[in-house]
Amino acid sequence: MGSLMVPRQGLSTGIAVRHTVVNMAETDVTRMSTDYADNELELFRKTMDLIVDSDNGTASSTDILNCADSLQTKKLKKRETEHVLNRLVQDKWLNEKNGDYSLSTRCIMEMEQYIRMLYQDQVKVCHICHNVALQCQMCENPTCGIKIHTPCVARYFKGRTDPRCPACEDFWPHEIPDVYRPASSQSETQSAAKENTAPTPTPRSTAQTRRTRRS
């Protein structure tokens, strides 16, 4: 996959940060190689490095722009970098919010094996669902330090007045978010409520009923 996995044939081996022997035809990661140039793939790889190394699972646009100026393949100008980032968001490899970028659900699902392999000393898994945990909450007990995805936090601690770490039983000091409900589910619930509510007759319809009975 170019700079993400192993160098493409004919390219310098210095492009790849790690030389992992992988059958490229069998990896989901290689799908990107047909859509992105080598320096764009290297930028994505460096963005992943920043995200995984961060405490909150995000990388700022400023840090990514700084990386673009030190690419080994071919440097990217600011406008070019912004264009690549927009494409990565549109293609659902990255999420963007207020100038901060994170790995999308699609990226984590399709590249989980690759992420675990490449960042095996840095990446932890969610204690609840056992998937790769980047944007999450962490137990503050230095001897514990488990991570739990934010949605898993919401579900696990729902209704608990004294939330405690599921591993070490220490108090869980973080804010417990509400359980996420997709907009479609909310609209369906609202529609069902309307259907189950009998309409209240208006004064006009009541008067019409009286006239009908008299006739």
C-alpha cells in the first residue's frame, strides 16, 4: 500500500516506515492505493501516527500541515494538503470536527488488523467491546489504565449512581455521556408516538357532528 504498508515496486524502500511482509492483494488497506498518490498515502500514514500517539485520538490540522512539509515522497503545499484531507473525509477514512481529525469507523473496521500490527505497543482495545480504542475514556488508576469507547461508557454506566471501573473497581471520574440514538430511530419513535395518539377533535368538528345528529 505504498507508504502505509510496503513500498510499491520500483520505489525506494526508504518510503515505508516499517517493512512488513504482507500479501498486498489480500489486504483491505490496499484499496486506497488505487485512489491516492504515494505522497497522499504517506500523509495519511503520518496522520494516523499523530492520531494514535495522541491522548484523545485526534490530530490537529496544524500538526498535519507541518507533516506535509516533511514528506519523503513529495512535499505537499498547504492547499494540496487541505484538498487531500477533504478527500479522506469524503471517502470516510477520516472524521473532521473543528479542525481536528480522527479515524473514521470505516477506517478502524477495515484497517483494524493493520492498526493492531503497526501500533501494537501503543494501541489499546476497549475493555467492553474489545475493538481498537482511540477516542475513549481511560481509568485514571495508574496500575489499571483500561480504555472504554465513549458509546460503551454510555451503555455500561447507564443508570449507575456510583460508576466504577469494571477492571479495578476505582471510581470512574469522567462524565458519563447519554446513550447515542441515531436520528432515524428518534424520528421513528416520534412517528410511532403520533400514530398512537388519538386526535383531539376541534370545536368546529364537534359542531358539525351535532348538526349531523339533529338532521
